Amino acid sequence: QVHVVESGGGLVQPGGSLRLSCVASGSGFDIYSADWYRQAPGKERELVARITSRGATNYADAVTGRFTISVDNAKNTVYLQMNNLKPEDTALYSCYVLVDTWGIIDDYWGQGTQVTVSS
């Protein structure tokens, strides 16, 4: 069983930065891929960024050039560096991880961390 926990959210002024962390705890697995999603009140959940085990990344158009996703495989931790934050980035950010355990792929969600961008 893998347990996924996000952290790093908070209140930040427009133009500020935050770094979100997503830790996958357990044993005997590797991170196959990881996504950051966000959901704002009254809106559908949207994919923000994705990283694969080979390090390939892709981003939503709204965050390209401002957000960077990365992974530390030794720590089983996925990061989302968010710069030049805007009020429209306000949302609950959740991590979705695919893990590879001896060739078996399973998926896990975290509970999310709230990001609020406001002056």
C-alpha cells in the first residue's frame, strides 16, 4: 500500500512563489509517473503538470513558463515549483501518482493542499 501526502500550500500574494511537495510513502515501488491536478470552486478538476519516469514533462497552457514539475526518485517525492502566481491559480492542488511495484502499476491520489493567491 502506498500513501500519498501533499504539502506546501498556503496564502501568497500575486507574483509570489510556492513549492508543493507530494510524498509517496511505502516500500518496494518506483514512481512510474506523477501528475499535479487542481480544482477551483465551481470548476472542474484540471491537469496542471505531468512527469514520467523518463523525466518527460508537459504542462497546461495556463501555467507553462511559470510552473515546473520535478521528481526526486530517491525520496519518492514529486515537486511543483510555482512562480509568478496569479489569483486564477487559486485552487486545491492534488497529486496523482502511478507506482510500479514489480511490474504492477497502481494509482493513488493524495488529499490535496490549498493554494490561495490574493493580495
